[in-house]
Amino acid sequence: MPAPGTCTRCGPRLISAVVFQLAEITKAFGGRTLFDKVTMQIQPMDRIGLVGPNGVGKTTLLRILAKQEPLDGGQVVAPRG
């Protein structure tokens, strides 16, 4: 099994670059909290999946990353463009 951070096709990935970074984001709709101080990083070559029942915030998270949905708190750092 390859070491963490190693792509079996392309070798070690560069950890220094961040594609998206969420810093303590908070989002609620009508009194229902979807995200409460969520922090995460998505780095180049990361593969992620969003799974869960309807209404838990999967599409909202993608809209936040695309800067189509405002946050109630926190910060999203994303590439320009």
C-alpha cells in the first residue's frame, strides 16, 4: 500500500498548494444549522465525495465553494478565476 500523500500513478503530491480551504465556516437556513465552524482543506490530487441524505447541505457546500452562496461566518480561500 502506498504511503499517505502518494499517488500510485504520479508519485508524491505537493502538499504546499491548496485548491480550497474552508476556515470555520458557518451556514444556517431558517434556524437550521447546516455547518457550524467547519474547517477543511482540499489539495491538488485529492479526491473527495459528498454523500448524505437530502437536505444535509451537499449542494450548499458546493455553492459555497463556487462563491454562489454567502456564509454566515468563516472564510473560504479559493483560487481566482
